[in-house]
Amino acid sequence: MKIGMILDASFPPDPRVENEAVSLVNAGHQVFLFCLKYADEKSSEIINGIEVRRYKSNKLEYKLSALAYTVPFYTFLMQSKIYQFIKDTKIEALHIHDIKIAQAVFNANKKYNLPIVLDLHDNMPEVMKLYPHLQIFPGKYIISPKKWKQKEEEFILKADKVISVSPEFLETLKTRIPSAKNKLVLVPNTIRKSFFEDYTIDTSIIERYKNKFVILYLGDTHIRRGLQTAISSVEKLKDIIPNLKLVIVGKNTTDIILKQQVQDLKIQEFVDFEGWQNVSLFQSYIFSSDVCISPLHRNLQHDVAYANKIFQYMSLAKSLLVSDAIAQKKLVERTNSGLIHQEKNVEDFTDKVLKLYADEKLRNELGENGKNFVRNEFSWEQTSKKLLHLYDNLLN
């Protein structure tokens, strides 16, 4: 089948999009990827078998995307590009990545009436409520998460199939939209075997942390990810764990708040802000660590989604410490791969770190449990089978 994936961003990188597309290509499908370009990237190229087609965009279009369901300008601009994409590639099915560009796709598809798969990476209406620019004027008054939620339901009802990333999110959709129950398909964000089978160790990272007790965080560092809890805990832990290091690999515009907190607590020597690093270095950071964390704040998005980092941690046999956001709590408890702390609770976080620090045997056992789960049950090669089945039967 000739499948047209629609992404309203530049590519690469996007691990989920690439994982899905490569798996479909390897299964014998032809995948064309519609994406945007903001500079002088090639208009078309083949990446890992994916036939990438890039369409010019600009800062104005990017800003208008936030208003996609307030005013129709973004949808109008995108649908003409998507119409041309469908015409040029002669695809047989459309695969929409998230809802921002969904209206444009449905509009462009009116003439062609191709089957549509809607891929919900996030609970977008709930994520939007956490954006800083929606807390203040003018965003607070012109962008409505409630309207986005209504559009999400409309698109779910229109789509032929709907993919999402966690059982918890699918359950909320079944409750909200019972009539859509039979079109929902679970395709979790998991990691490819190559992450834990094919990598190179950076010895400089290993050497830098070899005599430290490392608490590691990988990924987006937005305030809602909970790192303020970990930083506050360091002030208490440093007096008990003298060789302590909290290593933060990632970035966000809110990092200024985290760095100020570290300065205010006078714990600079115990916290390393590594910034965003190439994914090829992740294995080296994980192997350098003793405990890997995901201290997410609880909200309607985090309660139904897994952070991909926890599978990266688990695959290399590291014990976890995660907050009680429902999806990750259930997963860690089911696999017995780590400990749970109450979100935002510094004392509980601290107590759980100390329990892991004092018991190397426990850390090793939890790490091995996580490793066995990911490698035997929850790698992308296992979880992508439902995606392949979906496309094998879509035209039927």
C-alpha cells in the first residue's frame, strides 16, 4: 500500500514517526512523509526507506498553527499543500500525526476520500493547558483547549482508525466516545532493539561519573516534568550521599527556573545540566547512572502517557524512581522495575532514593526486571505488530 504520513513539523527528528514509517516500509508498504521545512533542506529525499517530501513553511504559519481551531488560516494554508502532496504521490491512505493539522487533511481529502488513520501522540487538549503562553494574555483568551477537545472528538469519529500510545489514554477515549471503541488501536511509544543492541560507549562520560552516585534524568526538562522535586531533594541527599550527582540531560525554555533553584540552594557542585545531547550518547549516560528518574507532575496528559525515557532506562537494566502519574506507576509496579514516589513530594522522593542507595542488590534486581520486560515483551519490534496488522486490513 502507498501510505501518506502527515507531519506538521520538520523531519528528522521524530522517533515515533520514523519508527512507524520504517516498520511499514520493512513490511512491504511504500511510505511518503509530508513534512515542513523552514530553511534550505532538500525538498525530497529518502531516509531509511521513507520517501520524505518537504513543503515550505515560515514563522508566521508556525505561529498560526496555535490558532488552528480559533481562525482557519493555518488550515487553509496547509490543506493546499496536502492536496498537492496527495495528487503528486497517488497515495492510497492517509496517516495523520496529531490533531493540529487534522482539519487540513480532512479538507484536502474530500475529493479523494482516502481512508484516514489518526495517530494521537498526546492528549493534546490537556497538554495545551500546561503551555505557559496559554496562562497569560493574549493566549489565554484566544486559544481554547475546550475547542481543541471538541475537534479531537470530531476527528476521532471521522477517522477510519485511531492509534494512541497507552492503554490508559485509550480507556479515556472509550469512555468519552463509546461509538469509537472498535476503531481504537494501541501502538505504544517503545524503543527499537538497536537502542540496546547497537551502540557505542563514550568513555569520557563513563570516566567523569565513575566515582559518583548518579541520579539521571533524560529528556524534556519543562517544569511539569518534575525536576524541581529532584533538585530540592539534592539539598537533603548531599549530606548523606557525599559523591552524589544529579545529571540532567535535556533542555527546555524553563531551564532558567531550574538553574536559579540550584543556585539558590547552593548545590551547583551536585547538579550537572548537560543540555540536549545527541541520542547516541544516551546509553553512556544511562550506564553511568545508579538510579534513573521520571518525576512527572500528575495531570490528565501525564496520567495516560508513558515517557519514552523509562524504556530506555529499563532496557539497560537500571532501577527506576518514578512519580505516581498513573500510566508509569502501573507499568513500574507491574514489571517490578522501580520505586514510586508521590508527585511533588520531596520527602518521599528523598526516602526512595536513600532506599535504593542503601541496597545495591535491590537496584540490580529492579534493573534486571525492567531489562527483561523491555527486551522480551516491549520493544518496538513487538509493539508495532498491531500497526502492521492495521494496515494489512485497512482497505478491507
